[in-house]
Amino acid sequence: MKIRNIFFIVLVGITCLSFTSCKVPKEEPVVIEQAEESSEEQKEQLKPEEDSVPEEAWIWVDISGAVHSPGVYCLKQGSRVFEAVEEAGGFLENADTTGINQASILSDGEKLQIYTIEEVEQMEIQPENFSVSRENTEAKVNINTADLAELQQIPGVGEKKAQSIMEYRASKGKFQSIEQLQEVPGIKGKTFDKVKDYITVK
């Protein structure tokens, strides 16, 4: 009996030692790479694509006439007339801006000619339609009775000035003297000096 007990004890001891010597394998940490990859993809998506940024286009415009610094200027595509005038230093005091659309969009190679008030008045002159000599006072145009066509026969008076004379005459009454014509907008100074020898009041 003693031998059996001893054998049993030895067998149990060996069994316990075998269990304690067995190592439990450690669990390796799981690395979640998908989240890192997705964050990298997001960063790439947030980066601006260099090819998607359009290059800025430019145009060349030649501006001359009644501006402070006439010349050829490089402007951004889509620029307007007033921006070209600003680049050229702005209008001169005697520039005629009535016929200029300053909001108009410019194109490459465009030529802008800014005329003075005097140049515009000269373009309105129609000497071939006027055959009155200065000495012939009887043939002078009566600004109190002349219609639109007759007023335009006066050197230096175009359709716009003729219309202004008629509007003034309608609101103020007949002219009492030829000097009173200077009260009409656009007919003063040199312009009046050009027309005074060709007009009369009756």
C-alpha cells in the first residue's frame, strides 16, 4: 500500500509539473491599418489638384487720346473699359465720355480712342451743308425760328447741340441776343466763337 501511495503521489507531481511548464501563448496586438489608410486617403483628397487650377489669361489693349498716359497695357481677360482707363492714368479734363460705354468688356488687341470734347464737336461739323458767308447777314440762321435741320447747318452744331438749342428755346422762350446761346449746355467759349458769326436773333 505504501508503494502504491508513493507512486500515486509521484504521478500527480509529474502531472502538475507538466501543466505548469506549459506557457500560455500571448495574444499579439491587432493593428488596425485600415483607419490609417483611410485618413491618408482623406488627406490626399483635401490637397488641391495643381492641374485643376486654371492659368490666368491676359489681354493687350492699346488706349490713346484724352488720357493721362496713352499706351499699350496688359490687363486680365474680362477687364472692362473703365479698368483700361484707370491703367492709363484716367481721363483728361477735356475728355468726352458721353459716348463711351465704360462697362464694356475688352478683347485682346483692342484699340481704345478717347476723344476730347472739341474733337467730338469738330466731327459734328457739316460744312458742305452750310453755304452762308459771314458778310451776308441776311443768310444767317435765326436761332429763334430754325428747326432741327436748319440749326445743324451752323458750323460746330451737330444734332445733339441742335436738340439742346430747341429744348432751351422751348423752356426759356426766344433768345434775346446771340450771346444768350452760351446758356445752352455745350455751347460756350470756343464753340460759341465758332458759331456767333453764323447766327442771328429776330
